[in-house]
Amino acid sequence: MPNINEVKMIKSISTLITNYLAKNNNSLTKHDLLKIQYSLQVVLGDLTKFIIIFLLFLCLNQLPLFLLAFVILISTRPLIGGIHCKTFNSCLIWSIMHFLIILLFSTMFPRLNTYFCMVFFVLSFITYFAYAPCNNEKRPIKNKKILKILSLISLTFWCILFFTLRNTQLCNCIFLSLLIQITQLIIINMKGVVSNAKITKLFFSFTN
Amino acid sequence: MQKSLNFFSALLINIFKLISNTSCLGLYGEPDYPKELLK
């Protein structure tokens, strides 16, 4: 399991690369260097988490379901937003739990009732239309209208795929992935972005 | 070498622009946004 040293390591590597670019590329301004350092932290952090979760699911022999759940997450979360964690460790644990819950639900549950799913998707469209995208406590979101349109397009794509596919595991995976995202969207909009930190503190106080 | 560094710098700045245009990142967390860029 990664610990605080891993976070420090990601920051150190990002700073090291940024300093190297600053020395060898005179055209970069201070703001450019801050942007580069932030991007490096994001890329290295997410890559580390992805590799850890990928290896976990490789050991469980459930890579196809993990990859589908990951694609759904990547195509919905950046558009509608979601709950954030304070630390690298709590983020990693949340992410592992997210994929494990989807894996268990997808493999153990029978195919859901079609009418129930239709109602779910109608409610999802209404929720997306009303609340997406939710606020981010760490930075401002400027292009809310575009994100709302893109999130609705993304939801339409997964809705079509859900009713086209015959495989129960894949359908369950799509259903629960979307349900988790929509639940987060509702929670954040009901209680505000401050609650994200509170939720994280409640669940992961032992990791801080 | 200089061209590669310019390309890499431009790539990372473009990644930043992409991230800034999203509501949040793929997984359940993201590093602290630089305060200087919020001004």
C-alpha cells in the first residue's frame, strides 16, 4: 500500500522535472511552470493509482470488467464531477472500493428489470439536467454549459449501450457505475462542496 | 533535445488546460490547485 512517502515522491518527481524544464526552457513563465508542475502531479498520481488498481484486478482475473468500469468513470466523472478525497491514500481506497463494489454487483446480481432500468435512466437524465456539473472545492469551473451538454451526451451513449447489450455483467457494470456517479451528484448538490471533506473525514479519518 | 523539451512543456501545459476544463479528474482525488493560478 502506498503511504505518505509515495505522495512526497510524486511531488518530488514533479518538482524535479519542472525545475529541469525551467533551467532548459527559457520561454516558460512562472505561471507556465506552476501549470506544468500541477499537470505532472495529476498525471503521476493518477497513473500510480491506475497501475495499483489494474494489478489488483489482474490478480482477481477481472480485467475486462475493470476496464469497462474505468472507461465509464473516465467518461462521466470529469464531466459531472464527484466527491473528492483529501489524501492520496483515502483517494486510492475510495477508488478500489468503487471498482470492487461494481465488480461484486456485476458478477453476483441477476439482470435487472427492464422497466426499473428505464425509470432509472429517465431519473438520471433529469438529475444530470438539473445538477450536472457539480462544483469542485479546489478550483473554479468555468464552462458549466458545455460540461452539462457533454455529460448528457455521455449518459445517452451509456443508456443506448445498456439497452443494446445482452450480457448481464456488462449491463450491471454500466448500471452501478452510473448509479454511483448520480448518487455523488445528488449528495454534493444537497449538502454543498463542504460536505465532501466531511464525508471523507468520516470514512477515512484513520488514514489522515 | 531543445525541440523535445519545448514539445514536452507544451504537452503538459495543454494537459493543464484540459484538466481545467473538466469538473474533476478520473479518480477520487486531485492535488491542491496552485493558489497563484486562482487569482
